[in-house]
Amino acid sequence: MTKIFDRALYPYARHPDQDANAPVRHKVVIIGAGPVGLAAAIDLAQRGVPVLVLDENDRVSHGSRAICFAKRTLEILDRLGCGDVTTDTGVTWDHGRVFFGEREIFSFNLLPEDGHKRPAFINLQQYYIEQFLVERAQALAAEGAPLEIRGRNRVEAVGAHSDHVRLEIETPEGPYALHADWLIACDGANSPTRRMMGMDFVGRVFEDNFLIADVVMDADFPTERWFWFDPPFNRGQSALLHKQPDNVWRIDLQLGWDIDREAEKAPERVIPRLKAMLGEDVDFSLEWVSIYTFQCRRMERFRHGRVIFAGDAAHQVSPFGARGANSGLQDVDNLCWKLARVIAGQSPERLLDSYDWERVYGADENILNSTRSTEFITPKSETSRLFRDAVLDLAEHHAFARPMVNSGRLSVPCIYDDGPLNGPDCDALPPRTRPGAPAPDAPAPDAPLDNGWLLDQLGRGFTLLAIGADPPEGLHEIDPALTVLVTTRDKAPVLADRFAGPAPSALYLIRPDQHICARWSQASAADVASALARASGLKHGASHD
Amino acid sequence: MTELTLTRNLRDPDGFYSNLMAVHEGLSKPESDALNARLILILANHIGDETVLARALHTAAQSARVADRAGS
């Protein structure tokens, strides 16, 4: 069977730029057509910003790679026009089991809250996400959106200047050069762009190897996340089993540090390991095998003038917690509306510095969580193993110890507390919707769509949401692109509960990336104008150094 | 309550000490270490006050350094 990753989806084709006498200038060039680069291209193109994606390859990535996609990612994909196909293709799960040695010590349910369009998590091979993003990008281009993907265009040199970036590009038919007003580097953890610019990427190396095997099998294991500490089939180490679509199962086995990595990747070594785990009589075939080590690290800054780094190119975490691709998509969500405003002349360049502040904050949160998970899963001293095992022993019998069991703290969206774009808060309103938080979804039964969802109603620009209160007069004069949504507790009780709590009224200013920037119980047009100016980078807030 | 109690708080200190020794009796060193680890986790959860726990961690770490310096 030909897999999607065996097909050229955006084959090399000669472009007139390659025959131009002088380098052609582009508004935005994105390096890398992984999930992060493709999502950025779609987001910018949807905002009318011309964008060119350069990828050294011409197809989606081989192997499942990232498999766990969080609710926030699905919401971002909704905004990008491929949330439905991603959710429908993925496997929705909310149960997990934890084993210690021979015993199951407890099981858990993520207990997703009702009243959200999207589930807490789906599992889906990364190549599917990339395929859906490529298809969405190509559909946008076919509709006339200014988006182009050039396959087998490898960037060989980057020259950063104060008003443009020069790119030297290698193709199957020889080199050419381009100029870009802005460059977004989404070229992965080993980012050649970062290396060419001589940027540091420092952090902590974890001395451990993990075997990833994606196996195809007809097995009747339930759709659950199974995690083993010190299992009989992998003594002293850990193991993970997780289901993906098409009967593909992700198996992750910790191998330790002193191993022969090439030898361990060979099928004659991998297959006996998997048989020990799955049982001798289970039929399976290997789809993808890889051995990885990991680091937790980030760049000091993600914006360097006109070159902006996103995704793994900017930060890298351990895989425990699904914080890689999910945080990369949050980078894109955060960056693209800001860059579009700067390019359109609606905001000053310093708005982009808030990308740096907010996503560095997000990266630090992810690095903290994934470092803690790693320390729990792979204890590196006798004492840390002693306490880790004590937690696991207690967890079998006592509820209090279960929250200490850390087999990965699954990705939740970052809340930009004290972020530079945040405006006024209101103590009478619920903590979960404070400035900096992503707006929680809620049923919006009075929406233009029957039984619609709040997040689908939010605008491409800023949105003012008024609950149990009239929006102030004159908002259109302040921002003609402002979307105004008005509802009441009677019409949308869940929404009112999430956003107003017990308060009789609430007004929220929501950013284009669906994060809340300010809220009031009552607000004047001047209040909204002031918060809008702050969130658009037009007005300095408190300094953040 | 955010103060760590470092004055006498047990009605029967000898009784507690003797119970502590009793649960360790006959255990190997690794078994004893594991029991101590479980005990710390149980007590920490019972205390539940993160400020008190931080002070207890600090006090325990400091006391070791004082004892080392004293050569005991």
C-alpha cells in the first residue's frame, strides 16, 4: 500500500523567480513545510498576507512523529479551516492506565468538561495533519489566496538586514536568491536557519534513549493511554502504548543511555522486544522505528529583527506531555495576527516583541513541565528512584499519591498572566477567563448558526463579547473590523457561567488568537479603545524585562 | 497556619520514636528506605500546607549542614 508520505504533494517546479535578473522580493517567506510552517502560511494567507513556503522536501514527513493533539490545537485548526477533517480522522481518547511492574496501579479519565466543540485530545499521525494542512493551503491558493509552497527548495544561506532578509536557495535546477520582508523559520529542532545565523540553543540534555515503534496490528486493546513504570518486558525502564487511526499503535520503550543505537533499531532487536510486550501470538508489522534522545532547551529570543523562529526551531521539549507540535501551533496562533497587523501598517513593529514575551513564557512553562515528567519517568539517582517508586506504591492504594504520578503532564494552552498586551481585569469575574487566558469554548445557541459554538463566532480581528450588558456606543468608529457578540444568561447559560460566573454582566475584549486581553463588568467605549490600543501594541503597557 | 512547629508537639515522644523503630524492625536497608519515603509522602500530604513543607525541607537541609560542620 502506498502511504501518504511516499507521494510528492508539492513537487518541484521551476518558478520565474529563478530566472529573474535580481532577487525577487516577497512579503513573508516561511522555511519548512511541517505542521508549524504550513499552519503559519495558512493563517497569514487567510489574513491576505502574501506568503511563500520553502521546503527542502516535497512531501509530508515519514513516520507518525507527533501523535497527540490537544483541544487548543484543534481549535486553532478550526480557525485555519481543517479542524473537522483532523478531529474526524483522529482517535478521541480520555482514559489512561498506569502500570507499575506487573500491576495496574490505577486508571484515570481526563473527564473532559462538557460544552466544548472539541475533545480534550485526539491521536493522529503527524503525516495526516501535514496532509490536511497541505490540502487546505492548496485549496486556499486555488481560490486565489496569496500562498505558494515550493518543494525541494533548500535554503543554503540567510542574510539578515535591517529592512529585509536575503535567502540563497538550492534547487534540483541550481541556485537562486530571494529577498523577504519577513522570514519565519519553522525548520525544526535542528533548524539550519538558527545555525546559519549563529544563534545559541542551550538547555539540558537528558542522557537516555527511547525506542519509538509504530506497529500496525489488529489488536483489541482499548483506545486508552497505557503507561508502564518498570514493566516485566522492559525491566528498570518505562513503556507507553497509545492508539492511532488505521490500527497503528505507538509504542515507546525507554532503553537507557549505554546502548548501541544502530543495533537497537534493527528489526531483529526490535521485534523480540515488542513480542515480549504484546505477546508472542500477536501479529504486527512495523510501520516506523526510530531511536531518539531529547533535550529541553530554547533560544534566548524568538524574534531577531526580521527573522522570527517558531515551533521546534525555537524551543524543544521532551515528548512526555505532547508539548512539541501543540506548542508550535500556539506559536503560529500568537504570531500571525501580529505580523499581519504590522505588515498592514495597523500596528508598530514592537507588537512582534509581545510574540517573543508570550511564547518564551509558553516555552518555559512547557520546558518546566516536560523536565519534571522526565525526572519522574527516568529517575537518575538512587534517591529519586526511591521516592518515585514510593509514589507509585502509594498510588495503588491511596488517592492522594495519584496526582504525583507523572507520566507526562498533557499540554494545556498557556495563560499569559502579566503579558504585555493584557488590559484591565475585573475581580468579580471567574479566574479561568482572566486576561491572558484563551477564551474557553461554550455552546452559543443564539449564534447565527443553530447550536453553534462561541469560538466559531469570534472574528478574524478583535471581538467584543457582551453578556447581560449592552456594548458601548461608538465601537465601530474605534475599530471598524471589531466583531461584536451580544448574549444573555437566558440565551447562553453555559457561556454566561464560564465568562460571567455569578456576576450579572461582563464584557470581554478577545484577541484575534482567541486569547482574552481585557474584561469588565461595565465598560465605556473609551475603556475598550484603551484596551484595544494596548493589545495592538499602539500603547506601551507596563515594562516587561 | 504557615509556621513550622519546631517546639515540642508530641504528647508522647518516646512512644512515637518507639513506634517508628518498630515499623522498621526486620527490614533490609532498601525496604527501610522505601518505607521512609512512603512515610514522608504520607505526612507531606497530611500537612498539606506548602509553606510549612518548604520550611520543613529547608530546616532538614540546614540541620544536616550544621551537623556536618560539627563533625557529628
